[in-house]
Amino acid sequence: MAPKPACGDLLPLKSLRPSGSCWDESAKTNNHQEMGTALKQEGMPDNLNHYIFENYHFAVRYHLTNEDLVQLVKTFQTSDHSAGSVLGGRRSASRNRLKEIGPVVIKHYRRGGLLAYLVRRTYLGLGKRRCQVEFEQMDKVRRLGVLTPEPVAYAFRGRLFYQAWLITREIEQHQSMADLSRSEPTRAASALVALCHQVSVLIENNILHADFHPGNILVDDRDQVFLIDFDKSTIYKTTRQNLKEKYWRRWHRSVSKHGLPKMLSEIMRKHLLDE
């Protein structure tokens, strides 16, 4: 007979019992197959491994050890912090190092506006969860050739009302485009041209980045340009010209609002609208 798992052990969904991460062998019910089916019906992709660990639901691309999962849960339970650069916005993140993967960034989903004062990090679970939607959108744009941090896993806790997290590989030795434009404008100008090519790919595929601004563009030490924060990005059915203008207006508004160098707007306009 297989040994009973200790509390805190990792449980694959196919072995899940209804009592959570530690099961009672004397339990009369045995509906773990029904539970697994229910989770699949919520839209979880089949190419990921799904686990429950300490009442957190994980969908992971790579193998994670129990030590990795313990670290992640501790991170989930600690206070998150907003990105420190200009235009950090509502995005909040923590950093960690996982044994099997290396350095990662854990994004904590939280609300903005007036609702943040009431329910800062809890969402209503109708349809796919935000962490899953962003994970899948990042996968999609990466397949199109757009550079974005590799999504490693997502996690959530709760069903009707839930909290959620997204785990991605960290882009090491990077600056945001907002910071780079102030410290090294020549590098920023070159990176902007590369960014415009990637935005053109999004436009060709009718994808609107819902929070497109210089704070959500990362440039690493090899001058590779990455787009981040695909939360709420959408398929936007309109003409390509309209979508170009929409991207431009969002970008220009952010540059003006935060007093960033004008060349950010000028180069974006030249390569996105005028060509």
C-alpha cells in the first residue's frame, strides 16, 4: 500500500481526495476523479501539470520540487510590492529563485481604483482566472515571435472568490524603457525601433496590449526588448490603422503624463504611424 502523504506534500489532481492537501484514508467519499474533471471544465490547458499544494491550485510547465512550492506559497502569503520604476502602476511583484528553474518573478494580481480599498486582491471566479488568461496570452504572443518573459506557472486559491499569481522567468539585468530613456537615451532610441517591430506583430494579429506604456517595456543588457503585463490584453477587431493609432495614443499619453523624454513619442510615431 502506498504511504499516506504528509501534510504539505504535492498532490497531482489524479490523486486528489476531497479533503485537500492531506487526505484521510478512512473517508467514505472518493470523488477525486470528479474533482479533476471539474477543474478541467474550468478551462485549464492540458499541456500543463496541475497540482494542489496547501490549498493552492498550481498549473506548471516544468517540474517543481516541494521546496520550490513551499517557497512560492511563502511568497504568496507575504506582502507584495509595486515595481519601483516609473509607471509601475498596479503591477506588483516579488522575486524568488527556484531550484529547478532559477530566478523568477511572481506577479500578485490586485485591484486598482476604489475597489482596492475593499477587496484588494480577491476576484470573482467567473470564467477563466486572470492568471490563466495572462499565461495563455503570453504563450500566444511568444509563438508569434514577440519577446515576453517565459511563463513558468500560475496559481490561485479559492473558487468563486479567488486570489491569483503568475510566475515567469526573470529577465535579469534589465531596465524599463522609462528608466533607460532618462539614463541612456541613445540605447533607448535603438530599443524603441526593435519595440515597434514587435508591436507591428501584435497589430497584424489584432492583439491590443491593454496597458502599453514605457514602464511595461524591459530592455536587458543585450538590448533585447521584452513586453510585460499582458493582463487584460484583448483581440481587438478593427482596422490595422485604427489599432496603430490606439497604440500610439496610449503610449504618447503616458510619455506626456509622466514627463518622459519626447523622443519616446517621436520615434514611436515615426515607426508605427508614418511608415
